[in-house]
Amino acid sequence: MRERHRGPYQSAIAPSIAARAVHLPTDVLAVADAATFEITRFDAMVGADLTPFGAILLRTESASSSQIEHLTSGAKAIALAEIGGSDQRNAVEIVGNVRAMRTAMNLAEGIDDELILAMHAALMVHDPATAGRWRSQQVWIGGDNVGPHEAAFVAPHHARVPDSIDDLLGFIRRDNIPVLAHTAIAHAQFETIHPFIDGNGRTGRALMHAMLRTKGVTEKVIVPIAAGLLTRVDDYFAALNAYRAGDPAPIVNQVAEATFTALANARLLVEDIHGIRARWESVIRARRGSTPWRLIDIALRQPVFDATTAAKALGIADSNAVRAINALVEVGVLTEFTGMRRNRLWQAREVLDALDDFARRSGKRTHGN
């Protein structure tokens, strides 16, 4: 095998795009503009809802983005990992993606190299040797782990990464490109630079959400674009390859079409969660505004939790949290699933099922013509 990896090889060079004119077909611009409008409409509608959809959608987008990289896990395992109750590797890595997405949404000073490094550091907290650091070695996609000679894509030499990132940031700061087209092209350029040893795809998709936030397209929630990309993942990767060959239209079109698919799926999730909440409210016996009612939002936001997590979120003592939890257990809103007297954990099974249904719909992959 090593014989095949001897001799020179060619790596990509990310083109300078900071000042490059962007030319796209009118039909691609039209679908991108329509998708941008739908994102804004969805953000306004869901953002005004009292249900904590921000946290719900952030988790679903993180899981979908991870699934593109073949990191899959059920909603229960992810929720467990969020409170430190699971060491299942995929779930732990997906929680890292939740942190990366949250970092992208909490940007204060705009998008710069520090934000990108912070997103990567949040994502790769399990790998402190590389987390939040530009790569210092050659990386490639496809082929094998021995060398890059048979790879589908060999990323630019690591010495080029800092300058290429500076050029990308110059492109991101522009204000003369339609928003979704701007976001999709920046994402494709980031994936071409491939600035990290691992976690490039997940960081790059978090970067898209950071751009949508800074451009004012989203203000309250994350629109799960990765869930749409996941349904046609082969077309998504083909569009990235087309960009590297000099054609930006396919990646803009893919991101726009993925947005429509993702929004259709997200609206079903919103409908499911509304139905769950309505059922809960119909069975709770405590007076409205009491602690069990306040606990509903915690159960929607974090559908697996222990007493300490609930108490901290509600700002009350653990013993009071347990009383509220028991009130919801009595009416079937929550179930305890450890069977232990100590270190007990509760779940909102209906919410977990809704999240898993969303993931199944996202995972139904199709192929374009």
C-alpha cells in the first residue's frame, strides 16, 4: 500500500475571493432569495412563540450536521450526554456540535478568526491537542489514511491556511452579495480551505448560521439547514466539488433547496411540540404559574434531566424540584427511567420521540436527477 503513496502529489489552492465578483444565474439567485424570505418568516413566527424552540432547533441542527459526517445518535443519548450522563462517543461529539452552534449564535463582535477558532474549540473539546488551532499538517478527503495520493480532494498546504482565512473573512465582511448566496459561497470556500485537522464540515455549517445571524436574517432561532442538506447529501458534496472546480451556482442552489426541505421538516416538528405541550397543559393539576408549569419549558428544552439540573434551571432547591417533577410524573408528562432510588433521571418521552421523528425525516436521503 505504501508504494502507491510515494512521489509528489498536488494539493488544492483556495482562490482569493475577498474582492472577486460573484456571478450567478438568475434562477439560482431567485431561489436563494425566496429561501431567504422563508428563513426570515420562520424565524419571526417561531421566535415569537413562548415554547423554547431556540434550544430545540439548535439541538436538531447540531444532530443533523453531525449526521452528515456519519455521527448518529438518538435524541435520548444526546440529551443524556448534555448533562454528563452518557459517554457514548457519537452523542458526546454531537453535544460538542451543540456548543459550536451556540458559540456561533452568541457572537458579539461579528465574525472573525477568533470566532471561528472558538467554534472549533467548542466542537472539539474532546481533542484538546487540535481544538481551536489551525492545522499544521496536510489533510485530505477520501482515499486512505496512509497518504493523499488517491484522495478525492487534497486540501491546501497548511502554510496557506492563515492567509486564506483572512481572505475569506474579507469576503464575509462584504455587503454587496445576496445573503444566502453569500453564506453558501463562504461555506464552500471554508470547506475548500479545510483549516482544521478534523471538524471542518461541522464548523463550516455553524459558520453559515453565524453569517445568517450577523446579516439579520435570523434573530431568534436556528433554521436547520443541515437537516435539508442531509436529505440530499450526495448532491451537497457534489456541489462543494463543483465550487472547487470554479462553479459556485450548485452550492448556492443546494443550500437554498435544502432550506425549503428543512423548513418543511421543522414546521412538522413545531406542530408536534405544540401538540405535546397542549396535552401536557390539559392534564397538569397544579395551578397555572406554579413550579410544575414552569418545569414544562425545562422538559421541552432538555427532555432528559436530573433533579439538580431542573433545580438549577428553575432557581429552586433540589427537594422542591423533585416535588414538581413528581407532579408531572403523576399525570404522565415525565417518566423516571433509571429505576434507582438515588441519581434518578427523568425523561419527556413524547419530546424525544418528536426529535427522533425529525431525525428520521431528515435521514431519508434522496438523489437529484
